[in-house]
Amino acid sequence: MASVENPKPSDLVMLPYREIQCDDTLREFIQILRFDLVDVPHEPLRAQLLLDRRHKLNKSQSKPVAYFRMSSTDQLIKLGNTALALATVMAFSEQGRLEPTHDEVKSAVKSLLQLSTQIDVANAIEVILRDVKLRRMALAKETQVDVRV
């Protein structure tokens, strides 16, 4: 069994459909952010944020840059809240409004949560839960086969 600090690729529930391609700021590489789940048997589920650097022309030069592992839901909520806050500030800035009222800020957050985030998050939760379940079922099946051999 792998430790949570150094999970094996087989311990990951990878979520490539949730990748975020960052702005193209490097000449040779595309940078990707992706959350994965670290699902080690008999351990609590953990989240991992991967910073991946993919070479634009030569895939063999692509490599992960960093893994940020989070074991607390509070860490993820802070990350999500900060991202939502930044998205809202960017939206106000695009409108040329750097001094909205408190009520306008609350309304903007409520609007963002209701319009796109709730549907996207609910759909993502269902897909991710399905992926975790399928991975665990496959792992259980492998374990049964190993026991019989």
C-alpha cells in the first residue's frame, strides 16, 4: 500500500475532464491544472492538485511540475472560495466597477452560484462519485482475482 504522501498512479482517481488549461505564457509548454483524488484503501479520500507542464511539440519533454495534496475539506473550500472571489473581482473589473456596494457584491456572488456554478458542481459531483465507485469496484475485482490465483 502506498502512503498518502507518495501515492502510486494506481491510487489516483484522475479527473482529466476537469482540467484547466492556463493562459499560454510559456514559449514551449502548455500549463495545466487538474484535480485528482488520492484513493488509498483504508485511508481517507484526499485531493491532489496537479500542475502539469506539457511540451507543445515534444511530448517526451512533458512532465508534472508539482502536486499539491489536501486532506481537509476546509482547504478545498478555501481554494474554491478564493477562486470564486477572484472571478467576481475580475467580472467587476471588466465592467469598470471597482467600488461596488456590499449588496452588489452579495448579489453578484449569489448570481454566479445560481447560474453556472450550482449546475456545474452538481454534475461534477455525480460524475466524480461515479468514477470513485467504478475505481473501487475495479480494485475490489482485482483483489478477488489475486486471491483466487
